[in-house]
Amino acid sequence: MNKGGSLINFGELSKPATVLIEKISEATGGIFRPYQIRRVAQAEAEAEKIKAVAQIEIEELQRRALHRFLNEEAKKQNNIESITQKALPAVEEKARPQEIENDWITNFYDKCRLISDEEMQNLWSKVLAGQANKPGKFSKRTVNLLASLDKTDAELFRSLCSFVWFLEDEPLAMVYRLDDHVCAKAGIHHYMLEHLQSLGLIYFERGLNTYGKHNQPAQIVVVQGETRASVKFQKPGKNEFVTGKVFLSKAGQELAQVCNPVFLDDFKNNVLDWWKRYHYTVSEI
């Protein structure tokens, strides 16, 4: 930790990261000052009140309440600074943090101040960095949904995202049959999908129908991690690309881009096999 009490060495920050700190300070009215993260202003004022407690002999209950307030505010500020610290290295040189709406930043910090788990903080930091790199990438609704997730919910969604492929910039969940051994291996089952649907992350087709992308050209390219696959259809145009039993909601699509799923060959090969069953011509690029 730096001498000024900051978790971040501002001398090592890129210009966009510094602009992000300034933007956060502007939007929140003082969580940060330019070039120096500071603790909540109230904490300093309340520290003086603690000194006065003994002099004015207020009730012990009030004294304990004051200490509790300070402890809670310190924890919240530590969460805020930790998430921000984790986000700054991922802010790109071409980032446009000055374009983030103040209301978005205010809402983000109002929600993230309660997040103390390190893995969840990592997820929140990616949302912040992603918004700085591309303002508008994450909606306030998605931030609010993220705030409602506990760590178990996030891990369930991360498991599902092991089956997510990207068609251009759109993440698509490729889950075709829940009784496949690969789904069992990934922990994907009806109850899990119903839970994720109740959270607002996905839509789940329980019957025989499937989701798909319509009006596709003769050939598309889909990407998962380091794998790029060419998918060719039998017709020159207006093809349907069947994606399976699960469709990501808007919030699910946004969060799928930052949840860092584990990609296994078993999962990938299962999806490639299903595409061939639909008579697509598939080849890895």
C-alpha cells in the first residue's frame, strides 16, 4: 500500500486509467481524488467524533454504533478500491472512460461496495474495465442483476458459459441435449437452467423446440477461446443456425463476455458433433 493510504500507484497508470479515476471522482462526488485514492471523507470526520466521545460521555450504545459505522464504511471503501485497482490494468489505451454516464458509475459503486469476495471482485472489475473500454457495453440493468448474484450463482453461469461460442460479437450458448455426458460433467441440468432463467440470465426451452439464429449466409465463423470454426450450410442463404435449448438474455450476453469460463475439448467436440448432426459442414480454422 502506498504511503498516502491508496491501494494504487498512480504514477504507473496509463492516461485512460487516470481519466477513469477522475471520471469516477466526478460522478461519485469524492470516492476518489485525481491522482490519489482517498478513504471516504466521512471516515476522517467520524474519527474526530470518536475522540470527542470520551469527553462528552455519550451513551455506550451510541459509541458502539459509531465504531460500527466506521468499520462498515472502511470495509465498503476497501471493496471499492480493490475492485477499481483490479480494473485499471485492463483499461486499454483506446479506452473512452470520459464517455461513461455519471449515473452508470454512481449505480456501479453503490452496488459493488458490498462485494468482498475476491473472485466476485474480479468479475466486477472486468465489468468496470469493459465499460471504460467501450462505454455502453454493460447496462445498468446488468449491473443490478450482477449485484443480486451470489458466488454460487456466478459459478453456475460460468459453467454454462463453457458451452458459449461467439458469432461475430454475440455469445450463443450451445446446449443441445441435457442427458449428454458432457452436460453432466459440466453440472448442467434442468434445475440449474431453471434457476439461471429465474435470475434473468437465460431463456430455457424445456420442450422439443430449440433456439436458433435465422437468415444466416452460406458460411459463418464461430469462435470459442482459441478455437475458430467454419460452419457451412447447404443453402446459399436464409439458413437457420440451431443453437440448442438455451438462449442468453441481454444481461446474460453481457456477462458471458467477462466470466472467464473453462473450455474443455470434450465440450467443444460435443458441440462440433451436434453441428454435423444438423448437416452443417464444420471445420476448424
